[in-house]
Amino acid sequence: MEQLNWVTPSVCGAGNNCPEVAITTDAVFVRSNLTPDAPAARLTHQEWRDLVDGISKGEFNV
């Protein structure tokens, strides 16, 4: 697999338990910064857009 450029959201600051995202031309990878060596979730670009849209609409609020 190619070397991924992981990015943490700025709202996380120096905190722990934050998502990290790496975007390539073929996919979007998501992982937790608590377990960076664990396998990352691989999403298509459309799945990523749907996930971000659902989060912004509060579909995952509990």
C-alpha cells in the first residue's frame, strides 16, 4: 500500500481519541489516533461524502 498522509481534524488540538483521515485518488482511509497501527477503514469517495453528510445532519447522535 502507498504511504498515506494522515490528517487529524483541527478541533482535536493535541487531544487523544480523534479520527485521522487519509485521502487518495482511489479511496478515503479512516482510523483512530489511539490505534494507528490497527487496520484503517477504507471508504469510497461517495461513502466518505455520505458519512460526512450524515454526521453533519446528526444522524449518528445518540
